[in-house]
Amino acid sequence: MARPVKERQVDRIPDYVRFCAQGRASRGHGIIMTVEEYETLRLIDYLGLTQEQCAVQMQVGRATVQAIYSDARKKIARFLVEGASLRISGGSYRICSGRNCICP
């Protein structure tokens, strides 16, 4: 029996959730990035946190953050190189709130 996926803590749902290359019609489903993949990119690349700091923020292990971050970067690379559509949706997360929130 597989181990259940632990919810990752995220600050908020992204303001923009659909992206498409200019001049290219969206074909099929494109790339789907989970909310927690978006959150790792936001924390590490946008805010400049380390993977360890990101892990504390999301309340998961550093190895988990590393795996999520790697998957997210591959999706961004595919989006940029192929011009595939990108949608941020789904995942296993909870919005941080109250005293459990250490959001930067």
C-alpha cells in the first residue's frame, strides 16, 4: 500500500493560472503544474530562499522540496522550449493561515 501524500503548506493560490505562447493556439491539455510546484518556484527562484528554508515554509522535508523543484523546473523548461500551454492546478496542499503560517 502506497504512503499517503502529505499536504504541503502554500502561501496562496497564484493570481495567474494559465499561460500560452503568443500566436500559438492551445492544443490538448498542455502542461499542468501543481500549486506546490508553483510555490517551490516562488519561494526558491522568486524570493531567493534556500531549499532548506523552503522545506520549513512548506512543512515538508528538504528532499521532498528538491524533487518538487526539479519537476517544476522541467515543466517550465518544456513550456519555454516547446511553447506548450501551461496551467497551474491541483496538487496536495493547504493554504497557510493563523499561527502555523511563517510566510515571507
